[in-house]
Amino acid sequence: MRWLLLLILWTATALAQPLEIIPLQHRQASQLLPQLAPFVEPGGTLSGVGDKLFLRASPRNREEIGRLVATLDTPPRRLLIRLRLSGAEDAGRTEADLAGRVVLGSGRPVVQGTARLGQATRSERRTTLQEVQTLEDAPASIMAGQSLVLPMRQVVLTPVGVVVADSLVQRDLGSGFIAVPHLAGEQVTLTIRPVEASAGSLPGTVNTFELFTTVSGRLGEWLELGGASGETRAETTQIAGQGTNSASRQIRVFVQVEELR
């Protein structure tokens, strides 16, 4: 019963305070409410929608909130986001072939033959740099690439046996990212999702990389988001030989946010 009376008194006090509508010039209410809420006095209320704040508080608290709004309601800062992907790929193929014959004569059979062992390697290093301009608290995205037609083989086990179907598929290859930056003075917190898809070393394969993370640091500082590595291996066997295709891939991702003056 006591708590009910206190709640009624608190509600009556809050409603007795005049409602002040504070128009915002540069920001949305949803951006400022989390920063202003801790400064609202007990018994006061603060809400908002769109570019307006609704405040019920004592004259002293309304004056304090007004000063904070004047400090926070500033034009969004212009930013430049750079994403750097550093990749390394090593591919190799090893082949072994055998050829021979058996010669029959008056003596014991003679086996004649040749063997060939071959090995080829390829190394590739590349760096991709992408950048896009945006405003703080606003999402930014960029994507660049191409569409390729790649072969695809499907092996299906059916009640009557194995069915092999060869076809062509279209794949979008390229790299880019989606990011949202938040500023607090000279500190930036960036929520970012970089993606990359490239043709693999083995026929018909595609290397796909995707990362979703949040990082924080100073403006102008290169921040490492992480990386990935992987290996692929395929073997082929023929009547008189065999071959092995292998590939390893590593990628590292860095991001930088600068303010544009």
C-alpha cells in the first residue's frame, strides 16, 4: 500500500511539471536519448521521436538538459573509411606417370619402362584497398567485382546408380564491406562486415571470406579486424599415373577511419 501511494505521488509530481518540447537541428532523438537519460532528475521524464525531445522536469533540470542538448546537437562529422585486405595464395600440382612394356624373347621376359615425376608451384600476393565516405552513425557500404560463369559437377547417388551432371553456374566475385561508425571525441567504434569472393586455384572452385565484428580505436589508426586461412586438395588417378592439386590461402583485414575536415 505504501509503494502504491509513493507511485501515485511520483506520477502526480511528474504530471504537474510542465512539458517542454525541444526541437533538434542536426540529430535524431534516438541518438541523444541514451546520452541524456542519466542526467534526468528523479521524478522527471524524457522521451523523443524524430527530431524532437519531450522533457518533464524541474526548471533547474530543464536548464541543465538544455545545455547538454546544445552541446550534443551538432552536425554529424564526415568520415572516410578505408578497408585493406592482404591475401596470399600458394598453389601446386604434382604428377607421376609410368609407361612400359614387356619384351618376350628366347630368354627371360625383359621389362622396359620410363617414369616421369613433375611438380609445378604458383604463389600470388595481392592487396585490395577500398574506401567510402559517410557520416557518423550512418551506414556505409561499397562492393566491387564481376560475374563469372563457372563449371559445376554434381554427383547424385540414385537407386539405379551414380548420376554425374555437369553444368554452368553464374557466381558474383568481388570484395566490399558494410560498416557503421560511432564517434566519442577522437575514439571511433566501428561495426563492420567485410566480404570477399574470388575464383579458386582448383577448377570450378570459389574462395569466400566473410567477417562480422566490432572494433574500437583512435581516428586515423589502422585496426586489424582478423583473418582466415584454409587449404584445398584434390587427387586424380589414371591407369598409368596420378596427380595431386593443392592450394593454401591466407587473408588479413585492416580498417582505418579518418575525419574529413
